[in-house]
Amino acid sequence: MTRLLSRFLGSGDALARLQDHAARLRKLQAALDACLPAQLQGQCQIANLKDGTLVVSARSGAAAVRLRQTLPSIVERLQHGGHAVHTIKVKVGTPEQVQWRRPPTERHISPTAKASLEAFAHSLPDDSPLRASLERLVQRGKD
């Protein structure tokens, strides 16, 4: 599958340029990760590179401020690494939206109900799906 995709991306002129740009951004991301201080590792992602201006997206405002403080040394290290970066623009990325899920409701079963369900489950045949379900219910039920 990967070979087919690579062959497809390299076939057209526009797609070949896009693939080259993506490869350049991946290399820059690796170089940026090597330049970043430990507290910024994983907090900054390369967004784009155009005309020597590197756009970096920071996960939070605090990470953006810390990154802006270290920009001169990062630009210098990237240039010494052979990357054509003259300036870096820092953008604050939008936070990832986490979909809220309702916590599962706790189902409580009284000891009397548990005993009754267990007795009924034992009265069913061993290979009965209802018996297996009732036994699981008794095991998982909270007092």
C-alpha cells in the first residue's frame, strides 16, 4: 500500500512538489525537536515553511511565550543544520476538542437480589447464554 501511495504521489508535478514539501517539513520537525528545550518537547509542531519563514504552532500560550524567548538560538541552530530558515513565526494552536462522555452509571444490587439471581442462574442449563449473563451481572454488581 505504501509503495502504491508513493508512486501515486510522485506521478504528478503538483503532487511531487507536495510530497517534497511534506518531506522537508518532516525533516524540519525533527531538527526543531532536537533544538527545543526539554519542557517544550512535544509542545510545538511545524505548520509551514514559505520563503524562509517557518511557522510553528504551539499547544498553549505558555509554550508559545517560552518558544518566542528561545527563537534566536533556534534559528541559528537550524541555519547551522543547513535549513533555509530566516525567521520563525509562532502561532498558538487551538486546543484539541475532547468529546465529553457521560460516566457510566453505577448499578447497585442488594445482597438479597444477588443471591436470588445467583440461585436462578444455577437452575439454568450450563450452556445457557442467560445463565452466563446472569453470572456476569452478579459478579459485576456492587453492593
